[in-house]
Amino acid sequence: MVGQKRICALIDSGSTHSFVNPDVLHSQPFKVSKNTPMAVMVANGNKMITELECKGLTFSIQGYEFQKDMRVLDVRGYDLILGLDWLTEMGPMLIDWGKGYIKFQQGSREIELQVKDEVAQVQLCQEIFSVEEEKAAGHEVFIAHLFLVGQQSSSQHNISTHLDEVLSKFAAVFQEPSSLPPLRDVDHTIPLIPGTQPISQRPYRYSYFQNLEIEKMIEELMKADLIQPSSSPFASPILLVKKKDGNWRMCVDYRKLNACTIKDKYPIPIIEDLLDELHGAKIFSKIDLRAGYHQIRMKPEDICKTTFRTHEGHYEFTVMPFGLSNAPATFQKLMNHVFKPYLRKFVLVFFDDILIYSPDEETHKIHLAKTLEVLQQHKLFAKRSKCEFGMLQLEYLGHIISQQGIATDPSKIEAMTNWPRPKSVKELRGF
């Protein structure tokens, strides 16, 4: 957005410069001045000359605000072209086209932009920039326009663009937490069976390279204030679990501590009961909280019980760690508490998976705003790259939901559907 005007921007690493369409500036109080003429050659061989520059153009993308000097150029298809000069200023970026996000650091802010794969119903315009050379008497920039004609299936139409105003208003919900979560009534406690002595175990042995990974993870947790040095008599060992991408995840082995913990019998929702509430809903949004357990504080008197040992030290969690037997109950209790006015009216919550459902677009906009307002009030943060907004169909808790009804996610039963047909008694028993 520029001011209160919604715009369409293209991030293009093939363009050496950034451009703003003059139509964007007509109703905005930005300063435009003359600069060295720049010749821009378009695909048909014609040249466009730009002599104007907008200094300090302020714009926001998905709630994140930026400022950039831009050349003024009447480019078809987009209001802003963010070129290599802007990308260079932003620094290194992590791009995942599969999951649809771009991450980078700007000062103390971690920026996470959702990539939108939207096809216009009339035409798709892609602007491809390439530079031939920069001349002393005026830089030449080449621009090619490619147009594809096509129609998007209305059944797959995504209305999330109409929700940008709401998402921008609550952009803080999608940022990285900059401090510990607040103390709440629903903080995590570890009640032990009477007479239980402090649980203390030796650390497990790991290789030199695994120990280096452990040290790196400990350093990151310390920087985020999620753990602190401990002198507690409690001590649980840590486990290293390999993730799909080959990296390691550090988990604390709390099995002995859990065996001595009085279990919290708080009810966990039954998925089938939740899905029964969706009758009549046509538009859906899904919000996934960022490292949900770490958004709940430990009760001060129970911090010492979370202590774990590594080869280099003794640490305890200030937030609720993964692996504690009562952690799921505490998390669900908090979610039910903060969303109580809206539960089963237009919000479903299953741990850190929040579903908003509505009968129409305008109502959904209101419902989404109320949901994000709750998260903002209670300082709960979501991971934008894992959220979906204004969908006519999406996956939730292993099911595909839409206005047509509920179906099992095909990926969940793929192994069964692809199982070869048994041809003998032995194969039938194996099935």
C-alpha cells in the first residue's frame, strides 16, 4: 500500500532500478524532482525516457513499511517495480517458492512476506527486466512485456486480496516476538506426585559435530531469553532428532519427569466434533501460531523443574518447552480462554491451528479482524508463511474443507490408495 491506496508490486532481481508508476503519485503528497535522464527500452524497440524521481517513497507490503527513492516510469501491469537496488539494500534473503514466502532481516526486524500466486481473470502480465549496459550519458534499461490470456477457475478463486486491509492493520501479529510472552493466568505449572525427589539424569553422549550443533541451538535459545543458566537439582537429558531437511532438532527427554507429574485432565477437542460446526460456511482462513508452546510462560516456581543438561552446561526454560506431558492441555486451555467469546461461532481451535469460517466475504472480513484482534491483545504471534486467508477450500486437521463439505486429505491416505491389490493370502494378511 502507498498511503491508503492498494497497489500491485513486482519484486524483480533482473531490474537494476526500482520504478513507481506515475498514477500512484497523483493523489499522494510525495516529492518528485528531476534527475539524470534514464533511457528505458521496451520489447518493441521503443525508448521511454524518465527524468523524474520520487524521493523517499514510503510504501508497505503486508504490513511491513519501507522507504525507497524510485524513478517515475509508466510501466504497464504494476504500480511498483522493486529492482536489484532495493533487493541489495534489504540484504540476504531466504526464498521458499514451494511454501510461498520470502524472509530477510531489516535492522532488528525479521521480515516475512507471503508470495501471492494470483492470476488475473483477463490477463497475466509479467514484466521481465534485463540490463544491456549503463552509459555515462544516461543509463539504458531494457524491459520486456509478456502477456498470457487465461481464465482462472472460479471454484479455486482466492479472495485473500480483499483482506489485505485487515492483515495490514494487524501486521504486528505476524512479526517475530521481540520479548518474552507476558505472564498470564494460564501459565504452565508442573505439579509433582507428593514425595517426588528431584529428577536428575546424566546427559546423553554425542559426537563432536553434534555437540557443535547443540552449542549453536543453546546460543540461539539464550539470545531469545527462552532459557537461562540453572543451578536446579533437576536435570533431564537432551535428544537430537534429525529433521527432513537434514538439520537437527533439539528435544529434552522429560519422560522421567512426566512419570512423576500429576496429569492435567483438561479436555482436548475431538476433531470430528469441531468439523461438524462448519455447516453453512463458505469462506475460510487458517492461522498457525509461531512456536506456540514458547508463547506461554512457565510459572516462576516451576522453572527449575524444566532444567536440562548438555555437555557444556545446565539450563532451564522460562517458557513452556516441548515434551512436557501437560503442555498440550495448558496450550488448549489458553486458546479456549482467549477465544471463548467466538468459539464454535466462527472460530475453531485445535492447539495452535486456528480456523475462521464464515458464510460470505464481508462477514469473513469482520470475523478475521476479531480473531487477529484477540491474538494482538494477548500478544500471541502467528507464522505468516503457514497461514491461509480467504480461501474457498483449504486443508485443516487432515481434512479438505469447502462449502461442498468435508473430505479426507488425499495425501493422508495416499499410502493406502497406492497399496497394490493383494494377489495371495499372504499379501492379503500383509495388508
